[in-house]
Amino acid sequence: MRHDLAFGGSARPLVGRGVSSVACLAFVVVLALAFWAGAVWLGQVLFQLTSGGGF
């Protein structure tokens, strides 16, 4: 009788592993870009508000 162990090695096949790694890295890059774009936008808004300028 065959038993599939939960912690016995690789649960996923290794085919497509490189593609998923690239997709994960691309997702992290997109998240980083979105974060910094939001930080720059918020900084500009705060700078305009503190310098007395309006929208």
C-alpha cells in the first residue's frame, strides 16, 4: 500500500519552477514600484500642503 507523506520531499513537480520564480520576482518588483510611486505621491502632496499651495 502506497502512502504519500506530507513532509517527504518535493510536493510539486519541478517542471515550470523557473517560470514561477520569474513570475514571483516580477510580482515583487511590481509591488515595490507601486509602493515607491505611492510614497513619492504622498510626499508631493504633503510638500504642497505644507508649502501653502493648493491642488
